[in-house]
Amino acid sequence: MMISLYARNKNGAARYVTITDRQGNLFGYKTLTVTTGSDFLATRERNFTYATEAEMQRALRGMIDRRLRKGYSVLYSFFAPGQYGELPERVAARQS
């Protein structure tokens, strides 16, 4: 899964957010990686680890919903078939 979002400020500068899931780590935990930045040379990457798939999916929906409410638009998204319920359709409806 990968979703890229962007928002423009009043000066027209863009801020980007990319959220990806990762294979379970060495200990089998589900992980989301969130990369943010306004310049491809100056980005911030954070990893969030969850004990269960359900926890990760709740967190993912929250991350996406919060950004959409703040005015972000969907730039790109890819979801493996059948893994994320209705989320791919919801995101596709917001894609620019």
C-alpha cells in the first residue's frame, strides 16, 4: 500500500505526505512509514509499529482522514487487492 497526498499553502508551496505499509519486521509487527516534506531533499520519515493488522488499519484510516480534513488532496495511491476494505474506493474518490 502506498498513498501520496499534497497540500498547497497560501503562497502556492506544496507539502507532501507519503504513507506506506511494510512487511512485518523481524518480530512480525505491522509497520506504517510516513514521509513528509516540502522539498525532496529535506524530508522527515517516521515509523509506526502496531501489534495487529486491525490496529494498523485503524491508524492508517485516521492518518488519511486527518489530512483530508486539513485540505490535502490525493496525488497517488496503490492498494493490494482485498486488503483494505472500502479504503481504496474512498481514497480514489478524492484523487485529483
